[in-house]
Amino acid sequence: NMKNFGFKNKSGILMSVSSLPTEFGIGNFGQSAYEFVDFLSKTKQKCWQVLPLNPTSYGDSPYQSPASCAGNPYFIDPATLYEEGLLTKEELNANKKEMGPVDYGWLFNTRYDLLRIAFNRFKENRSYKNFIKKNDHWLNDYALFMALKVKHNFCEWTKWEKEFKDVVLARTHIDEFKEEMDFWKFLQFKFFEQWNKLVKYAHAKKIKIIGDMPIYVAHDSMDVWMDPKQFLLDEDYNPTVVAGCPPDGFTPDGQLWGNPIYDWEKMEKENFAWWCRRLENSFKIYDILRIDHFRGFAGYYTIPYGDENARRGVWNSAPGIKLFRTIKEKYPKSKIIAEDLGFITEDVRELLDDTGFPGMKILQFAFFDDDSEYLPRMYKNSNCIVYTGSHDSDCTKTWVEDLIGDTLFRFIDECPQNKQSKV
């Protein structure tokens, strides 16, 4: 299966775009991104894995995004907008900020103002018109959703008036929100224009891009607003159950994520058309796609809406293999990595085997017992992607420095080349 990826054994680096060094408070698609690609090429890496590129919302996480198919406007490089004559030097300098932990509050309060200045100077061109036409299947609804978000001071769409809460009624108001909608369309145009240029540069250096798709979408999102029947919601559009993980040794209350749950029965009857559209958008902008929380396609955990923790949740079965057979039939050249971490049961292992997708092995997980499945000598086959750590874990250098007790001794024993420097 790795041959289907265009290679067998290659290495790469996971680097969030937001973590690239810039003068603008968050990583973006500007000069440092191109320098990172140069670094990957110089060090003979073949893959760059990014985290989800979706916009962030409340909580500043791309895993709780207002739109699964849209790009994060914070990743638009202001310096490029200056070079295009859409910003002045003074405006650019006024939006510089020293690098450090990303200050999302500062970004929210300043970056959109800067982008509106660029939008007001922008003249529609052929590329823009082609982009609007090509993305008509989602862009209009996204722009309307964000325009309504602005109108309602960014409160949840379920608290809007009925004429806006109902997407069919809301679409009748498009004319009165045209200018605001055009701003949000402009942001997506610039996002994808800069991203596609960066991807083209990476491809010229023989670097493949690995993207990341969250399994769930946020309740307060354009995805749920424009197609609520795909989710288990009540008559007021609130979820009847929400997503999460059961209690374990690390989290006695479990994990309460709060995402709405898919109506899998309806989706299956529609031949998973919703999923096909979503995945197609990802296949267009990435070479390889990592799907987060893959175990949720075999069995998923649901918690009653309104509960304060995940203790009362129950497991449900999902039509995983039917979905992925449909995906493979429709997109035979698609390349998918399964994030098969967490509470893994036999049905998850069977689904992974049936799909043929490579799973993930995390080396930082490998030293907690003597024969961990994450130890390279325990791998049953080579159809996997091996990570030193994940985006949820510490950097490997500091992780090693903090090892103690049995975990440290196992690490030394399994990695004898480190024995002299560690003891």
C-alpha cells in the first residue's frame, strides 16, 4: 500500500503552519514557509505534514472550525498583500508582533481589520472570478454564514432569528449581505491562491504535502447550518448526543468534545454524498490525507447532550467499511493515513485491515511496557507511518530529557546508541 503513496520508505516532518516564524504573530504562507520547504529539501525529507488548515473559532482550535472546507485567514501572508499593492508599508508595520505563543485575541481584533483594508483595494480579476465559479458549491453558503456571524456578533447560529437560522430562508437575504459576503470570499481566494503557490513550490522540490482532516465538525459551523439533516439534532437544531471519549486511567471523567454526531443511517442511504464532498475538497489541496480519530468510523462514543462529563456515554457501531469502499470507488487514487490511536478494539483493527490504509505508530508510546506494539521490533507489517511523537505530545528532545524510572531504562535498553550519553 505504501507503493500507492508513490514511495515505500521516506521521512518527513510534521510542522503546523501556525508555528512557522513570522513577524505577524502567527505562521503563514509567506517567506518562512518557503524557507521551511527549502530546509526539507536540503535535509532530504519527502513529506511535510500540516495540521488542519481550517479557520479557528471559539477555543482557537482547527478541530472546532466554523467551516471544514474553508481556509484560515490568519495564514494569509500580509507581506505578500503589500507586494501586491493591497497594503501600505505603514499598515504592514503596524500589524507586526514578536513571535511567541500565538495571541488569538490580538489576531481576532487586528488581523481582520488589516484584511478588510486589502479587500477594499482589491480589484476583481480573472483568477478571482474563476475561483468563485469553481467553488460555488460551498463558497456562497460559507460567505453568507460568516456575514451572518458578523451581523450577530459571532454568537452561535442556533441563537439567530428563524429567518437566518433556516438556511433556505437565509439565502433569500443574500442581496443585503453582498458586500460582507464578498469580503469573506476574498479571504478564501487569497488563502487558496497563496496555499496553492506554496504547494506548487513544494512539489517542484519533490516534497509531498500530508493534510489533516478532523473526523467531526463543530456544531457552530457552516457545515451543520447548511445541512442539519446530516446530524442527530432536535427540532431546535441542538444535538441530541455529542462526541467524546470514555473515562480511562488518565481522564476519570472521560473527554467531552461536544461535536454533533452524524446521522450515519441517513448518510448511508445517500451513498455518503456528504462525506464524498468533504473528502474531495481535501484531496484537491493535499497529496496525502491523515484522517483524525479513525476508530470513530468503526465505533463511536456518544454522550447525552447537556452532560458535564463523558461518564454516561455509550458505544455505537458505524458503517466504516461501506464509507471507505464508496470513497475508494469514487476516488481510486486517493491516499489516506488512518490515525488509529486511542482505545483500539478488534473492530478498529479489522477496519484498518479492510481499508488497507497505513496506521500510525508513535515512538513516544513505545516505552511504557516491555513489548509495546509501538516498539519497532513489534511491528507486524511495514504498512504504517512512524512518528517520534504526535501534535498532542511533547517535542522528542525534551521528552527524552524528562524520562525517569522504568520508562527511561526501557528507552536505554531499546535504543542502545543512547546509553552512553544518557547514563
